[in-house]
Amino acid sequence: MSDLRVGFVGLGAMGWPMAGHLKRAGRLVAVANRSAAKAQEFAREQGVAAPATLTELATMCNVIALCVSADADVLAVTREIAASAKVGTVVVDHSTVSSATAQQAQAMMQAAGGDFLDAPVSGGVEGAKNGKLSIMVGGNADTLARVRPVLEAYAARISHMGPSGAGQNTKAVNQVLVAGIAQGVCEGLALGEALGLDPDVLLPTLLSGAAGCWFLDKRGATMLRSEFSGGFKLSLLHKDLKIVRELAQSVGTDSSIIEKSLADYAELMAQGHGDEEISALIRRKRATR
């Protein structure tokens, strides 16, 4: 598309900075959010429109990015956009949902003369703020080529993974790795804490060896201080892993990390910690005696 007029739906912890990058790139026209007040706040700060309905937003934009919470939200928003979008409109979904949902949404947009890309992201809130997300895309390669300048506003890497649903399947793999790394790092640091090791020496030592990883680097010090705010909410990882469990069951692969993580995060949610960052898992690893 030579004239990319972008709308952004979903101004949460990830969506707000992503939309900000689009504004700075000169492509953002309008925003929407479940809470209209939040969309109006963003619109006032950034000098874009905050239309009252998705129907109006769809008439203003030819590319609409989504960053919402659940499968039902993606389908509902896409259905409303498809009903009023101009021919050629592309919906780019950055949410984490099932590959089946992505395929349903693509069918809706193609029936309306447009297209849909499932384009979940990884990199956390930091990646969104820094414009350094890894974006895994499923759908038509030509459609991706047309809207690539939109994604480049907040991407460190854009990978075309295959047909519709392949982006979400890649994100499922990503979330298993995220969950497993969190299990190992939280369990290991809880052990180091219980043994009385100095975190100021322990963390750089671990990071310099084979145990070094993004999660240890970004979350190690804060979790040892029991600071669990500002990152990816554990309740959202729990939601994602329920999707991943169904996928793993459908192909018959081992799901022991998935099941362990689902149980641990469910317990933390029951204790009122659902809005905390996923490193709050260390609460489950610390000694109870």
C-alpha cells in the first residue's frame, strides 16, 4: 500500500507504546480501546482520532492493528471491521490467540475483500517500548509485504512463518519456552536465595555463563527483591498456556512444562497475584519451612 493509514485497537501495556511508535512514524490515524477514556487520552496526547465506533475507525483506515486479550475479542473486533471496511483493508493481529481463531478471522476479512495477518509478538513490555519486538507472521506473503512498513515501526525482526495460523503456532512454541525458562530461573534463584548467596555477585556470575538469558537478565534482580510489577502479567501467560495445551494435545507432544506452569500460575491467581509479572512464580519456589 502506498498510502498506509493505520488504526490501532487495544491500548494496553503493549499496545500503547506500539501505537506511539506508529504515530512517530507518521502512519497512525486513529485508535480505539475497550475503555473509550483511554483511547481519548491517547488521542489527546498524540493528536490522532479516537472514533466512537470501530465502524467509523474502519472507514478512516486501510490497515488496522489489534492488540487485545482473547480469541472472542479478536473475532468480535474483526467481524465489526469486516462489516464496514473498504476493499483491500488489512487487519494485523498482534494478540495471542489460537491458530483456528486466526483462520476464522482471515476468512472474515477475505470475504469482505480484505485480508488478515496473525502477527503475535514477543519481547515483553520493554520490547514494545523500545520498538524492538520479534513479530511472527502467518498469512499471505504479499499482504505482509504491503503492510511491512507498519510492523517496522516497532519490530526488531519480522518473520513470515507460513499460511494463516502459523504465526500463532510459532507464538505457542515461544510461550512454552517462556514458561520453561521462568520455571528454571525462578527455581534456581529461590535455591540461591535460600543458600544465602549474594545476589549482587550471583546474578552477573550466572549471566556470564551458560545460564545467561533474557529472563534472568531482566527479571533476576527484581524477583529477588519481590518486585513483580511492570511486565507481562502471569494471568495472561496462564491464558496463553491453555491455548498451547490444546495445541500440544492435538499433535501428541509432551506437555509437562505446560501443565506444571498452568498449575503454578492458577495457584498464584487464586492467591490474588494474577496481575503480577510472571517472575512472581518465585513465590511458589521459595522454601515454606
